[in-house]
Amino acid sequence: MNAKKSITANFEKRKYPLSLTILGDGTVAEEVLTSLKSTDYSSGTIVKLTAKPNVGSSFINFSGDLVSTENPAQISINGAKNVTVTFKKNFYSVKLNTVGEGKIVKTLVSGTI
């Protein structure tokens, strides 16, 4: 060096994707808790995931890079993350009683068994 120099270093947080896979009948809301929301999240961002089952379904769990049966759940982004959200259909029993002579015929009108 032959003279006084000034150097400026600029740093940018790395951004990572959060990929969600939904199994079953429902949706997931993403809420950023510590950063601005974007397609990719900055390193250190904490995201709250809230599973929202559709009518007739229930939330089961988060799996993959977030393992939890708690809803909502939080995940810290420090690399690419993949989360699977599982829902299941609710099943209900129907008790049928007859009074007097006759029988009841069960027919599935819609849905699955």
C-alpha cells in the first residue's frame, strides 16, 4: 500500500426456501415472526405455521424439517426447509335403531368409506 485506503464491506443475509407439502384436506397459513415476508426467507427468520383443516378433516402433524403435533408451530430458517403437513378425514359412527317391523337400508350418498 502506498496511500491510505478506505474499504466498505456489504453483507446480505442468505435467503432460503420453505417448501410445504399438504397431505389431506386443509391449508397452512405462514406468518413471519421476525422478518419481512418473501418467497425465500432470510437466514434467522422464524416462521409460524398454522394448519387449517377443511370442514370434516383434522390436523395430524407437521413432519420433515419440522416435527410437531402442536398447531401452530414455529420453524427457524437456517437453510432450505421442507415441511409436510398431514390432515385426515373425520369419521363418525351412526347408530341405527328400529322400532316395530321393518329394516333400515344404509346407502352412502356422498363421501368415502
